[in-house]
Amino acid sequence: MGLGILVLGGCGASPQDNTADTQAAETSSSASPSPERTDTGSAKPTSTATPTKSSNAALPEDWRPEEPTVLATGQKVPDDYEPATLEHPARNVPKPVMPPEAKEETEAGAQAFLNYRADAQWYSIQTGDTSQIREVTSPDCAKCTEQFDHFDRIYSKGGWAAGGFETETISPGAFEKRLDGGYNLPVSITSSGMIVLEENTVSERQHPFELDDKFDSYIYYESGSWKYLTASPRGSL
């Protein structure tokens, strides 16, 4: 399986080109629930090149994703937070708090919602608790549900994950309601990458990446709150 709630591919959507940027998003935790799986259960890069923006270069064997000190909503990560290691999962992971603005049907509200969803996604990957990310994601997003189930299984079997912090930023001036009542918003995406650890070895990994013009995120406002439905290649919906 290749990773991705992160970010995008959405409900079965996948980019049509074969660029490195597109491949990165296809393995993002919002897009597809499965990262690159290692052949032997541990990371074995072919070089020690440092990954660049949207790079598919091999990662050093001791590479670990960079964890945030402040979440997408501005919530501070506490000093006693401990990132995951080969020996244990992350500890003292802060539970995301939805800001009031994230319930408003405005451009700022939509961005606040995507920020909160990014935090909920990171929390689910760090802890195996997918309840918050499921609450703000439509069950119609099959790829999303597949990803959430994937992390449920990893943790239920004694594994864990590191990284998974990914943000989506709405392009300026793009907030406009569609005839179907939803909002298909062009977004830029930044991912810190991720690894999955099973039996104290790295079994899956996702490269860090940045994508400025590849994807749209479809969200809709219903009964006083936002829901995330899918992500798709830019302009395809």
C-alpha cells in the first residue's frame, strides 16, 4: 500500500501525469493510505542524497520526518511531546482543538477547517486514534476511510507511525460556492513525510514534498459545519 490521508488523491481520484510532484501526492497521507513499502521491513535507500522540494530522491536510512512545534491551527505542541522512535510511538501528542472560526462558511473559515483537519490527520497518524479525522471527513471518501482503517490496523497490531504533518493552503480568491453547493478549492500542499514502524523497523515511508498547483480539495458546509469530501487533480471537477 502507498501512504496518504494525507493528501490527496481524494476519493479515488489520481493525477493523470507521471511527474515527481504527482507521484509524491499519490503517496501522501491525504491522498492514498499507503506509503512506499520497504522490501525487507526496513528502509534501504540507494543513496544518502538529501530530498529537495517534491523530490523522489532516496532517503538516508536514519531519516526521520520533521515534527511540528506548532500545529496548523496555531496550537502549540507541548514541551513534553516525544516523537516516535524505533522503540516507542509518539508520547504526549496534543489533541487538536477546533477553533470557532473553522465552523464559519467563509474563506477564512474554510482555511481554518482545513488547518484543523490537517492537525486531526497528524494526530491520527501519531496516535492511531482516527476518531477526530473521521468526524470531519465524509464517509463517501472511500480512499480516506481506507487510509484511516490502515492506521487503525497498524496500531492494533502493535505498530506505530512518525511524521504525517501535512498542510493545505487555499489559493487566494478561489473561494466560490458551486452550483452543487460545495466548494472545490485549489490548494497548495506541504508534507513533512512519514514513516510506519512495525516490529521496531521501518516498513513504510513517504517522502516530504511541496505541491503548489496540482490539486483541488472539495469541501461542503452542512448543518453549521464543514466536511471534507475529496481531493482531485487541479481542474478535473
